[in-house]
Amino acid sequence: MPIPKDKKIIIIGAGVFGLSTALELSKRGYNNITILDRHVPPVVDGSSVDISRIIRFDYADPLYARMAKEAYQGWQKEYSDFFYQSGFVMLAKDASNVYVNKSMENVRSQGGQVDVFHNANDVKKLYAGITSDFSGLYATHNASGGWADAEKSIQRLASECSLAGVSFITGPQGTVHSLRQEGSRIVGVNTVNGGTILASQVILCTGAWSNRLLNLTHTASASGQPVGFIKLTPDEARELENTPVMINMTTGVFCFPPTPGTNILKLARHGHGYATEAVSETTGRVISSPRREGSNAKSGYLPDDADEALRDGLRQFFPKLEGRAWMRRRLCWYTDTPTGDFIIDHHSALDGLFVATGGAGQ
């Protein structure tokens, strides 16, 4: 049963899941909402924060395609200041790629337009900035796609929450050590500074850190995905500004146009990722999670094969830059699920707990 709208709700996690949930609940009349996090949003190592994120509705699953199309309306309106409609290109070895074809079908079924290039080099007729050799590849192109300034978008979302009356607690007072349980009900949280915050409803939006607070080993794990950044000269940035977001569905490497005002070029790879393990402070068991203390985005470490994969992607997408040194590298922490689906539901055995995780990869 829904809780009364004046009862306290705690949302753990100030990423896009937590912030959007808080804002939606406030719009529905709930007036006692508090968001807890280790850091002030935009959270520095959250998976929803970076200089850019792809905006597309080219998804092979019809449900996610519909959800993305709905979200796209917001990027064209309320969040248009942070959206860059650069176009979106998917590359594959040939026309038999199932994901690419299903994505195209879903876009078209919603009234969208997708261009098909059996010779991927023909994409260069649309974008003067592309200097790649795509010989032997197949491509689809959606002019509606593009990218968003993720960090500024999250900053705006957090401000909207604050204006709507949502409270924030960060630092040690907002860092959750464990869920507080009475019988089969979650009644609040325990924080790392020894404090307790009680609530009628707890909502878990902790992404890759979820296993620290709830045993989701059977259905969610943290994986580090490599990201690399290159600083361009102003002239180089101008040469590449007329390029789309591009992803090679065979290698998983994707790239963005240079970020305006900074001349920073970003590449990343979506794949199986790199596992990470930690020991739970509450149970002592080994779990899949990034570290809780500090920032996981601070380290510039990448495994050698990850760096090599990004370098191969750089060579394909921007051949003139193949030997350029990285300005910065890092691992972006995803929450992976076996089917790549979100986990959004009331907990089946713990009353008072709602879980919203598994967002990475979508």
C-alpha cells in the first residue's frame, strides 16, 4: 500500500535514478523526501556523471526504445540546453547484426527515420568531420540522436529537486553503512558516522555500490568500463565538430564529437568490463562493488588490454590522432545484470524497501 504523503522517504543515491525518483515523487505530492549520498551531486564517480552520455532511442528491445523516445522529448524541451543533436551512427561487420536491425525496426515503428548504408563509408557524405576508413562495414544513421552534457544535466536535476523541497545529506552523515531492519521491515539506514535515519520507505538507487547494502550477487554486479579523453587544439576541434556519435557494435568502442568550449575528445568501450571485489563492512562477505571511500574516478589506471582497445578505436574513428597521448583515463563503474535489464521493484521479502538499479548499459 502507498505510504501517506507526509511520511519520510529516504532515497540512497544521488545519481540519475535517485534524483529523478525524488523529483517525480515530489510532483506526486510526497513532501518529506531526503536523498543520501557520499558526495554532493553531480557525484564524481557516479555512472550518470561525465562530460557526455549518448542520447538515442535506437534500442533493440521495444520497451527500452519506447522509454528512450519518451525521454527524448525532455531533451528537446526542458533539458535542451544540455543536448547536442549531432546524429548517431551504429557500425557493424555486415547487415546481419541482430541488435542493429531490431533497433532500426523499433525506431521506424515509432515514426522515426533511420538511414542504411551497406557501404559505411557513405556516412561521410553526411558529416565532413569524419576521416575514418569504414571499408567493409555496414552502418545505420539516426539524425535525431546525439549526446548530452551529463554532469550539467545532473546538476540541473539536483537543483530541481532542491527547489521542489527535497533534502540532501552528504559526506559521512549521508554515507550509508547498512540498512536498518526490524523483523522483515526496513525502517531506515545506519550511516558511517554512527548515526541512524529512520523512514517509512527506503529506496535503493546505489548503482554499482548496491551489493554493499543488499545481497544482489545473483542478479547484479559492478563492472569497470574504460574511458579515455584527449585534449585537442582549437583547430583540431573545429575539424571534428561536424561528426556524429559513433559506436562500433563489433568492438564496443564509441566516440563523441569534441565537447564545445573544452576541445576534449572522448572515447569509451562498452563490453564485459572489469570485475571488482570488496569486503562488505556489514557481513564480511566478498562482494562486487567499487570502493566506498573517496572517488573511484580519481585513478587514471586502465588494464593494458583496455587501453589497447581504446587505442584501436581511436585509430579507427580518428586516424590522425592515433598516437596522441591520453589527457585522462579512467574506469566508469556500471551495474550489470544478466539480461541487461533494469531492476526496479519492491523488495519481495523486505517491506519498506524499493530497489532501482541495474541502469548501466542502457
